[in-house]
Amino acid sequence: MASPGVPARLKSSFNSQRSSGKGIIPLLLNVDLLRNVIFILFLLRWTRKGFLKLKGRGIIGTTIDTYISIRRTLYGLFLRAPGVRNQVRKQVSEAVTKLEGKLVPSGPGVTRYLTLPKEGWSESQVRAELGKLSDMEHTRWEDGLVSGAVYHGGDEMVKLQTEAFGKFLVANPIHPDVFPGVRKMEAEIVAMVLAMFNAPQGGAGVTTSGGTESILMACLSARQKAFVERGVTEPEIILPETAHTAFRKACAYFKIRMHLVACPAPSYRASVPAISRLINSNTILLVGSAPNFPHGIIDDIASLSKLAVRRKIPLHVDCCLGSFLVPFLEKAGFETELFDFRLRGVTSISCDTHKYGFAPKGNSTVLYRTRELRAYQYFICPDWSGGVYASPSIAGSRAGALIAGCWASLMAQGESGYVSACHSIVGAAKKIETALREQPAFSADLAVIGRPLVSVVAFKSDTLNTYDIADGMSAKGWHLNALQTPPAIHVAVTLPIVPAVDRLLEDLQAVVEAEREKERERKAAGKPAGAAKGDAAALYGVAGSLPDKSIVNALASGFLDTLYKA
């Protein structure tokens, strides 16, 4: 008997499902293929990152970095636990309140001006109030009690700068046709500093508002060069851990990955082979300092230059602190090292004219081996409705008066003046270094860090609390710089400090002897080492020793907030 036939409607439906299934299967296969490709690319990306990490840091270094990262993360979670978090907030708040008490004036006789006066003041009223503000209690930099900070060229220089300010007070170099004198002075400042650093024919540069902006611009130029010429989209910079923190700021601003290279004792200079291992196809810039801020040590620029040439990577030398000292060390009779454009690998240099160039604050330069490198830092907008806009650096409008003050300073001081200043300043630094190394009153407990060649002398102690020494010097009216990793103090010698060097050494000797006596009494009583009490110790010795830096961040943020409390 024949089997009954399938109804036509059901047969049609079945065939439709079969035909539609034929389209779904290839689609599913394509989705699977795409998913596998994405997974393989992801795997390759992170395998490459892991390989580069191992190549750069080695197995031990990578293990240590991983341990530090895990420890920091776990400690951060601990600090965010409800009970701990409230206690931390309370202590940070107390510290910030204490800070406000020091920085923000209060009490009888203090008037705060929080709104515009209804009627403008007379000139005599303004002058009287300015006099009060100028005479507020402060650390006496005039007496040479401040390390760095005030790079004063003398009273006659200040008078000349003030006169230059007055002549160009309304000038703005963004309008070169309106203020041609400012344009001329700015170009001449750049030319003079280029010559000082032995730039080749075709060297170029710009003036900036300070060392940080100069460093930012050098990093931006390197990033743009790598993007345009090599297509680098994940840029990386390699720098010694002692390099100025402005490089870290540049990395944060411009989304650049940063590799820090340790600067261990006894040289406290970064290992060039360690830097070489970290170089990869994303590396856009190598960095060296002449000298660095913390310890006043000049990096091995000659070796970095050879590495930069061999690997075809730009090399930036930060001379912001060395500025108008390092170029004149040899002429002043001191030991020096090659660091400038005479080294083929050096492609950019930052130099602060407002430090040992004695120009008014707000002046610096960034220099390039070629005009093409400078052009990478330019910002140009050709299609703005307000017209074609172009600026050489971060700022748009700038103070022509500052440029005039800088030009006047350079012209008044001249090469002979800078050589003489170098002789006085570096000579004073050598006197401090020699005393710390050779006088038993110091050498028994203090040790100079590395081999400083310029104006900064840093020292540490393995037997006494360094931060207690820093606070002891503060109690005697000094404003020195506390350092970390390792705990240390440095003195950046300026012209005002030169006549005060003997007083500095006398006070330091007294403070060190007082700390020795405390240590002897503690040991005689059989007591454990006590916690340091002062401000430097609180910030660096306690909070600074924690693996998670969120407490230090909170304290620093509170400090910045305090600066704007009227």
C-alpha cells in the first residue's frame, strides 16, 4: 500500500526552513571566525607586551614589579576599608588644617578682600597694602637661607628688569607686528642660548614660561614626530627615576607610557644597558639630566647619545637646573662632562633662563637640533572662524614684559658675568661638599650622594634620621629640600647663599650634633627608635614610606587647595 503523500503546505514550510538553514550556518561560521581572530589578536597583543616587559626588566625585575603592584593594590584596598578610611580622612584633615594655620594668615590685623572694592583705591592705598604683603613673615631668602627657589642676580639687575618691564608692560608676542621689539628680543634670546649649547647650523628653539613647559614641549615634539614618521600610536619614554617630575606630567597629559630606570648607589646614575633593554618600536624619547634636581648629578649623556644614534631615537637633555652654569664650568675652572649638541645624539635641550640666567621668573627655553623638530610642537588651526591661528607652545597670549626682562638680564650679565657667577656658585657648592666629606663633625654620620659637579649637593645619613635633620634646619630658619628614595637633603646653591655658606655649615653641625645626642640618650635608655615628629618626617618618613601613595596624594591635594584659600 502506498504511503500517503505529504500535504503541500507542510512540504513547502519544510523546504523553506531547509533553505533558510543553509544561510544561517555560514553566518555562524563567520561569527566564530571573527571571534577567533579577535581572540588571537588579543593574545598576540598581550604576549608581545609580556615579552617586552620581560626583555626590559628581566625575570627578577618583572617579578619585583608585579609584587610591588600587588602590594600597592592590596594596601590601597585596606586603606579604603570603612574603619580605616574614616581614620585616614580624619588624620589628613588634621594635617591640612595645620597647614592652613601656617600658610593662611589669620587673627587681628588681617583683612581679607573677597570682592571688588565699591570704589577703586587711591595709588597710595594700593602701595601701602603692597608694602604690607611684601613684608609678611617669610623664610629669609634675602639672607641666603633658601635652597634654590630664588635665583637672584643682585639689586642692580632687579632695577634693570623693572625698567624693562615698564617699557613692555602691555606687549604680547602673539602680535609681532604690533610689538616688533619683543619679537626681536625673543628671537635673540633663543639664538644666544642655542650658541651657548653649541647648536649646529639650523638649530632652533622657542621661549616658554618655565622648565615644565619646556619639557612638555620636548615630549610633545617627540610624540608627534614618532606618530607622523613611524605611525607610533602607543608612545613610550624611558627616563632615569631622578629625571624631573615634569616628564611624568608630560606622560600624564599626552598619554605616553613611562619607563623609569633605577639610579642606584654609588654613582646614582641610570644604567645605559638597562635603558637599552627597554627600547622597543614604541619608544619615542630617551632622557638625561645635566644635572638632575634631586642629587645634582649629570647623567652619562655621552653614552646615552651613542645609544640614541645607534637606535635612531631622539634624546632630550634637561639642563633647566644647570642652565647658565653647566655651559661655563670649564671656563670657570671646574670639572665638566660633554652634554650638549656637540654630542650627535642630543636632539633637544631644555634650559631655564630664569634660574642661573637670573631672568625674571616665567622664562625658559626649549632648543632643538633642527627646525623640523621644533615644528612638531607647533599648534596650527587653519579653519577657525576667528581666522588662522598658530602658536609655538602651550600659551597663546604671553607677557612681552617677561621677554624684555630676560633679554635685559642676558645682555647686562654677558658671558664674563656668567663665568664669574659660575665660579662663585659652584665654588660655594664645592666648599659644602668638601666639608661634608672631610670634616669629622659631618663625615661620621653624613654621606654625600654621588659625584655632584654643579650647584646642588645632596647628603644622607645611615645613622641618624635624615628628616629630623631637615626639620632641625627648618627650626633654625633654613629652607632646604627634603628628598626621598633614599631619604636625603639637598642644598641648591644660589648667589644669595654664597655669603651664607659658613653659617649653613655651622647650623648643620649644631643640628647633627643635637641629633647625635638624642640618639645616644635613646640607646642609653634602651629605648627603640622613636617616630620622627616634624613636618618633613610626617610627609616623607611616615606617609611616604607606605606602598600606596593615596595618603600623600590627599595631603598634596590639600596643600594645593590651601594655596587658593583667601
